[in-house]
Amino acid sequence: MHPMTIANLQSAFAGESQAHMRYLIFADKADKDQFPNVGRLFRAIAWAEQLHATSHFMALRNEVGGAEPRAGAGFGLGPTAQNLAIAIEGEEFEVAEMYPAYHTVAELQEEKGAARTMDWAWQAEKTHAALYKLAKDAVESGGDYDMDVVNVCSRCGHTVAGDAPDRCPICGAKADSYRAF
């Protein structure tokens, strides 16, 4: 694998791993702030970020050795609306800057597995940003996010409030591949 693609995957792995943990912390805070649906949304997307990190790691499975990845991350723990704003900022960075660049490099270097994991994460992050925006609007209006269930595709991390689609629009997985939260 080309060194630039390796470095990009390592950075993406680090960023997704941090997002996973940050969202679990934010979920606990949302629960304490009396927003149980927002807490559930954070937990669902935390699992999606774990899927992305795992996919990036598996793309690197034959690359043995140390790494010093650089990954930007939002820090701070505040009220739930602030935590949602931090999450939105991170998701939008991944959608607008990080994944388009990483995906393009992987494609130019003909690293098909890396390009796929980057693309799937990139597309799923779009759904995460949209869901967090809806949740933030609800919290800022004084209520919890109105949803019954959050479904996450276990192959790519596509996330939807409500019923799982018959087929994942990102990876094509069947509805039974979704995990409900």
C-alpha cells in the first residue's frame, strides 16, 4: 500500500476511534440532561464510528509497525446542545474535507479497499451530520429528539432515524444487516 494512503487510513482510524469514545461520553451527558433519545442517537452513531474505525484498521491489516497518526477532534463537555454542535462540526469536516481528500488519494493510488472504506465512511458521515442537526434543533427548542428507533447498517455505518431501508443506500446490505438502537 502506498505511504500516503497508509497515513490517511491511520489518521481516519484515529479520528473515528476518538469520535466513538466522544459520542459515548456525550450520550451519558444527554441522558443526564434528560434527552434520552439524543443519548440513544449518540450511542448509535458511536457504534457507526466504531464500524468505520474497524473497517479502516482492516484495510491496514497487512501494514505492520508503529504509527503516529494525526487526527483532529473536538473536545469539551458541555450541555447537550453544545455537544451536538461539536459533533456536527466534526461530521461536517469529515464530509467536506477529510474523506473527499482521502478517498481521492486512495483512488489515484489504485488502493481499492482503502477507497471503499473511505467512501462508505464519507457517505455515512453525511447521514450523521443531518441527524445531529435535527437533534440539535429539537434540544434548542426545549425538547428531546422525536424518534422511535435509530438503525445503523453493520457494514458501512449508514444511519437512519426510523425503520431500516430494504437495502442500504451506501453499501447495498439488506435490512436485516441493520442494528436497531
